[in-house]
Amino acid sequence: MLRNAARRLLAAGQRSVSTSTVCMEEAAIPAGPKEFAEAWLKKAPSTLEAPAVPSTWTNVSTENQTQGDLFPVNFYTPHSILADGAKRDGVTLPGIDGYFGVKANHVPIIAQLRPGMVELSSGAETEKFFISGGFAFVHPNGVADICALEAGTLDQFDAGAVKSALAAATSAQGQGDEYDQAANRAALELYAALDSAIDSKA
């Protein structure tokens, strides 16, 4: 009796595993707005139209914009355009969890950026910019957007002034109220990253 019960439980467990595997495989099938609308119309009542999605109101091309190993890069700050549709074969970005690279046909992502170096590569040439933070977007059509609060090449910064600012932020740790401490932590992260980048260049 116990042996038969054990067999039934084992068989039920195998069916459950196989069923959940099928469900996971079905859920992993990629689908865009068009595929979603088609699936909706198959299941929804005839009185319901397919719901609109953000891309419904955009005229951005969904076709892949990459050309071989090259892909378009847009790099903006509130007061400047550093790249506008520039074709690059690689981008290196300072993500919150560390530096990461973007190549042609990269998986779509949204990433927050911390203070650090942004590198735009094209063959043997590389443009380098230091940013104070921002966001990066890699779209399904292969276009990469970089939005930073501030950006500049390392030769635009005074190494001595950066070291002085870093020393001041270091000595001010733990002082003031919560707001002052939070602002100082942000300044410390910024100046430490900038000082390290300048030293690495030298």
C-alpha cells in the first residue's frame, strides 16, 4: 500500500515537473507589440480591442539599425550633444554594479550609471568621457542612448582642484545632518572616481 502511494506521488511529481517546464518554455518565447496584439485578439472577447502600448504613439523604427559590427550611439547631456547617431562598434559604461560593454545586437537594457568613464570605440580609435552619472538605454532596434548630467574629457579637469575637493569631501565624512551626509557621500563618490580616472591617464 505504501509502495503504491509512493509510486503515485512520484508519477504526479514527474507530471508536475514536465508541465512547469513546458509553461516556462512557453513564457520564454519573445514577443513584441505585434505578437501581443495577435495573441490578445485570439483570446479576448470580440468586443475588446487590443490595448495600446507606449510604442503605439511613437514613430521610431523597430527595424534593426545595426550594420555589421556597428550600431548607432546617441550621447546627450542637458547642454550638449556628444554623439548623435554615431556609428560605433563598442561602448563601455560605468554601471551601478561595475563597468559593462555594449556591442551590436546587445540585449535591450536600461541601466543607471555612476560616476566614471564612458568609452565610445570605433576600430582602433576610442573617445573617452568622464560622466557624473546618468542612464543608458539599449533599444530593441540596436540603438544605444546615453544620457548624462555632465560629461567631459579628462583634459578639461584640473587634477589639483579635484584632489583638493576629494580631500575636503573625505574630511567631511559623518558631519552635518542626514542631508549633508548624503550630499557628501555623493561628492566623495564623484571626486574619488574622477581622481582615479585622471591618475590612470597619467
